[in-house]
Amino acid sequence: MKEEGIKIETILVHGSKGFDETTGAVSFPIYQSATFRHPGLYETTGYDYSRLQNPTREELEKTIAKLEGGNEGLAFSSGMAAISTIFSFFKSGDNLIFSDDLYGGTYRLAEEIYKKLGISVTYIDTRNLKMVEEAIKTNTRAIFVETPTNPMMKVTDIKLIAELGHSKSLIVIIDNTFLTPYFQNPIKLGADIVVHSGTKYLGGHNDTLAGLLIVKDPSLAEQFRLIQKSVGAVLSPFDSWLILRGMKTLAIRLEREQESAFKVASFLKVNKNVENVYYVGLPDDEGYNISKLQARGFGGMISFRVKESSLVEKILKRIKVITFAESLGGVETLITYPMVQTHAAIPEEIRIKLGVDDRLLRLSIGLENAEDIIQDLEEAMFN
Ligand SMILES: *Cc1c(COP(=O)(O)O)cnc(C)c1O
């Protein structure tokens, strides 16, 4: 079969090499070795030391590059380690434009770590191209967009933002954690770099942390590879294997989670205790039409605002099927209170303006029966 004809479900299951060439092992082996024997002076098997290369990590890196349509993939010990690698590529005096609604950890990394090293970040609603254009300064080097955003589910037109970015010689980076390559391929839409928290949908089982970078331009990839091996926040062989294993079921998990998310969002939409529902798969959602154009699905993430803040504590205490925990994208349905968990690092004034208030809750729909999830919410919200 021709390479380009292969569909995404097949790549997810088979990976890059897909099996071990020396033994034929169908499950790609975990090469749990820190170092590799040299056959002789100036000779190498291609592997020298696991911070530089490791066969299991390499299988994951090649698989994710293939899935996202990039030249190279790089695997890190967490999503934040991957995002930190992007930051360390820039230098003192550079300015970056970020989505204003953003994963709290990314905001914290910018404000607490890289700001003091002289890298400034401007936060803009990247759906508004005019505002983005006005924010571009002579020292602006990149645009970093989350779409859909965490937790307000704002959808940015990737093609348009990439065109704008490139017209100003900026690097365009997309955090594709929420939709994964199964539903959205930012590089094919014009982005230069894709970043993932592999901890979420790619791993898919709430059992490991991982971060991934996929880079289109080979010379850019080389610079990221230098940072990866110098800083050393690489993904371990076992964790690389867990992500490879998780990805094998990504397509089927996401399809079911999306189907259930639509049911849960529809239930919330008509519930008397709920004021707003943010799910891009609802036809009246602001992001629906752009999503239809640039993605193949809407995902399994829902945020909703209850009418009374007193309901929040009640819900978090009463739920039995849904788990009250941060994170997302796993087989277990999780509920998060962004204000005190994922977005605690964002100043109150900014948070409230974005809509991350004391009545906002976020759901990551898992693989339980959708009716059980709905009943759990119904009972938890009952006065
Ligand atoms: C979780 C998350 C991150 C950070 O990833 P970790 O694996 O937790 O370090 C970054 N971006 C988004 C959108 C996330 O949800």
C-alpha cells in the first residue's frame, strides 16, 4: 500500500516502524537502557545515550510526526517541558503573542519563569485577527494559539492566523491537546509547530505524563533537538511505550467520547441549574462553524456555568460516576473547577474577564456510559 494512502486509524495502530525489526515483537519493545554499546571507535548503532536517542522514544516521535504531518517529532517528560522548549528557543528581548484563554500552566511558565529572562508575552483573543495584527511589534517572533482553548472552548481559524503570522515572519505554534491529530492537523492548515500534552488524549488513560512537539521545518527541528538533548527533559522509554499504547485506541476513544459529550452538552443546555454551556459541537456554539471547516470533530471537552456558585461545591461532593480531579482526555470522566485548579495561576481580574469565574466547571468526557454520566450530574445538581 502507498504511504500517502494510509488512513489515520491505521497509523495510530501501527505506529512508525510498528514492530521490532530484530525480534518481530508486535508490541514495540521498551528499550530500558541508559546507554548503548559502541561496536568500535567512531562507530555507533545509531543510539549512544538515551537522553540523545532511545529506540522506544524514537518510535513515538516518528509516529506523532507522521500523524501530524510534520518532519520531526520530539517527546518530553511533560507537556510543560515541551512548551518550555519552545520558550527556550527564543531570546531575551523577544515578544510572543499567546491566546488570552490558555492552560494555566502555560501562563505561569511565561509569567514566572521566562518573563524574568526577558521574554515578554502579549495575551490576545486570537479569534480576532485585527487585534492580533495590532499587537504585533517589531520584536514579536511567534504566535502561540490554543484551539479550542482551555477552558472557554474558543476556536481560532488556524489557516487565517497562520497566514497573518507568516506575512509578518512569525513562527506559528498550535497547542493541539484538545483535538489531537485524529480530529485536527494544524501543520496541514499552515502552522509551523504543534505541541501536545500527551498526558491527555494521546496517553488517554490518566496514567502518565508526556509532552510532544511536532515541527515542520527541518532546521527548526534541529534547534529543538539541541534544546531537548541539552536540557534533558526527555520522555522515558516506559512512558514512551505507554503513549504509543494509548494512541492505538485514540480514534475509537475519541469517537465515543465525542458522542457522549454531545449527549451531556445537550442535557446541560436545557438544565434549569445551568446558565451557559461551552461545547464546540453544539450547532449554536460560536466555534461550531470554524470547527466544521478546519477539524474533523469537536472532541470531548465541555465547560458549563451553573446559575448559583453554591451548586459547585454540591456537585463536586455528590458526584459518584464522575471523578473530581484535574487533567482531561482519559477514559475516566473528570470534572475540574478551573478557577481553583488548572487556572489558579491566572490573576483574578483577567480570569473573570475571560469567564473563568466561581460558577464555571469543566468536564472531560470519558468512556463510561453516557446515561450514567448524565444521571450523575442530574442527581448532583438536584436541590
Ligand atoms: C495539560 C495541558 C498542558 C500541560 O501539559 P502537562 O502534560 O500537564 O505538562 C498544556 N496545554 C494544555 C492545553 C493542557 O491541557
